[in-house]
Amino acid sequence: MLMLIVALICELDEQWSFVGSKARQHWLWYAYNTTVMPPIS
């Protein structure tokens, strides 16, 4: 019998920016898997 265990470990971070004026803030969210470096979203 073959048993496969898969673990997904992600980190989530946030940052914000503004376009034109500080009243128009935009939040940017991204997540990435620590074992595979390209961003997930």
C-alpha cells in the first residue's frame, strides 16, 4: 500500500499603494508556497 502525504504551506502578505491621491488607496494581496517560490496569486 502506497501512502502519499501532501502538505501545502503558504504565506500571505499585504501591501497598499495609492493612485493619484491618498484617498484612493488600493490593497494588494499575494500568497506564495514556501517550497515553490513563484506567487500563487
